Amino acid sequence: MPFNALLATRSDQRAITTRVVSFEESQLMPGEVTVAVEWSSVSYRDALAITGAAPLIKTFPLIPGIDLAGTVEASLDARFERGDKVVLNGWALGQTHHGGYAQRARVSADWLLKLPASISTRDAMAIGTAGYTAMLSVLALEHGGLTPERGDVLVTGASGGVGSSAVSILSKLGYRVIASTGRQEQHSRLRVLGATEIIGRNIQSGEARSIGAARWMGAVDTVGSKTLAGILAQTGYGGVVAACGVVQGADLPASVLPFMQRAVTLIGIDSVNAPRAIRSRAWERLATDLDRATLAPVINEIGLADVPSTASAILQGKMRGRTIVNVNSGLRAVDVRQRRICGSADAMPPSPVGDVEDAVVSTGGSRPEISDPFGLSTGGFVAQLIRHQSPHLAPLCFSAGIDLLDISDPSASRGVF
């Protein structure tokens, strides 16, 4: 049975284009479990992949999307049965294996987790990889022996997805949270999330030191590089630091003195290939320790056809909060019998692509000649919408614990639906 999917393809010039297509289940990749996908999300990592700003997609054509939540339709694995609510994030999803931007997915059973009863599939994607990474960081702090009674916890990049989730979780657990951000307009929101104190991005006050006065006992760092070095230098005796991002850089210009003189522990967070037991524990804790009501004001809900333009907006810094994708929304067929799109056109079958208000159809003669370079149309005609993404000029880096991406290609990408 065909279903809608956002497919990424790459031209001979290595430009990535994306379009909503009708996909067959027979085209899905191997896996023991078939999932009726209900929700996915658009993260910064997704935006880099979809626009081609970073070489994250390793095989083409591919359905992007690094996470998904939905209901099991069929399973060859005894751990799952039809009707189970499941979540998947990380592993090879959206990189070498068809991802979450589709109404169906077939995946390895080892990648899936059953959702806690109190977390809906929509909630799971509102939490997303960002919230999951934040919880992995909190688990690491606890594993290192940190408790609220031992002292303050710093969260860097606090206005971002991982940072804001960490602030909310730590506050609910009783920690006094210091939030570091360069966005003054986010201060009020961070206080609502539970931050007690808010400081700027410059962690080092004055000249950088190998070790300085202790200011906190723990930290969740999403930035890396000099910021992480400054955090370590100002962490108290026996403190714990969880490193989960390299936005500033993957280098660490630090001294061993915080480790040798203060017994500071530095723990790296890998959200992509974390063992199943740790993933399960993280989602169990998210069900109890993350106040999901705090997420509601910052949730943007879109459909599949909106993903590429949203990805562009994220890279331009125009999006705030979490963006979740209802893969079953906004995909009504285009019918030129009711709306003349371009030139003359007789009645035609509905397009499998979806409802595109500004569709551009190349016409010839009395019937449209629809461009379908990838041979993916099952309805005979495909309506196309060209959206030129703005060039992304600045070098960027992103990490979910293990990746550093230095992007210098200024070429624009475009989405084709």
C-alpha cells in the first residue's frame, strides 16, 4: 500500500533536493518491525542534512528524519507486537536507513523502544532527540555522584533544545540551575523553566586559567572548546561535567589540573549509539522528571511538505522552540480541475505529492507534462513546488555527542515537492 514520504535525492552536482512522493512498502529497507509513523521532528541536525549544508545523509535516495514515534503495524520480533507505541531516535535513521519523514518505517527491532504509558507519540517527538540527550546528560551527572545538596549545576546553550530541556529536568529534580545563554530575550523563558541564575556565554571571567575559583559542582555543556575548558577550571572538588555538544569546537584547550587537583569527572554523552538499556532508562526518567507542560508554549507543528522550508529557517536562526512533524497532516491531493495552476490543463488525476498552494506545473499541449526525473510518481502526474532555500554562508558545527561538522559550502539548496 503506498504512503507519503519526503525523499531526498542528490544530483550529479551533489545538490540535494527533497520532495514528497508516493512510496511503496516494498521500497522500505530491511528490518524486523514495521511502524505506522505518526510524528517526527525537525532538529538542527535534520536541517543540516536536508539542506545539504552537512554531509549527514550517506546514501541516496533516502527518507530523512533522525527520529520517529508511532504504532507497530507488524513485527517479526517477539519484543514488539501490533499496537505497541514506540519511539526511535539515533542509530542510522535518516543517514543510511530510511528515516522518520514518512507515514511508514521498517526498522531493526534493536533500535526501537516501547514508550512509557504516560508519553504519547506526539509527546515523544516534542521531547525529541534534544530532550533525550538532556536526560542522558542528567543520568551521567547522577552516575558521577552529583546530588542537589552538593551545589549548583551550570547549563550552557541553555536556550537551545538540549539546554532548555536540561534546565527543566534539573530544576524539577531540585537542583539550583545556572543557565548560560547569549540571548537576553530568552531570560524570562529560562526562569519559567526553573533557572535560578542566568549568565552570559563568556564562562571565563578575565584571563583563562588552568584552574580557578569553584563556581559550580556540575555542568551540562552543549558548547565544547574554550567554554568546556572554562567550565572544568571552575568546577568544585569531586564535581561532574557532562559534555554533549561541540557548537564552539571539538578542541579542548584545558589543563589536567581540574582532574588531578579537584577530582573532577568529565563524561561524554553519545545519543546516537547509546546502548539500549541506557536509552530505556532515559525514556523512563523523561516520563517522570521532565515537566512536559513547559514544552507546550514552544512547540511548532508542521506537515511533511513544510519540512524543507522549516529546515532552512532553522539554519537562518528564524525558528524558536521545538518543531514536530505530523506526517499524516496537510497532504490533500492537488486537483487542477478546481484550481488552474499554470497554462492550460485538462482534468487530471490527483497528485500523490500533496496539497501545494503555489504549485508550478510545466505544461505542454492540452495536458500537463509533469517533470518526474526520479520516476517516483504513481498517480501519473506530479505537482512540484520549488522553494529556494537561502544560502547558508557561515561555518557551522553540530554534535549529538560524537559529530563535528565544519560547513563551508555556501551553495544554496532547494526543496522540490
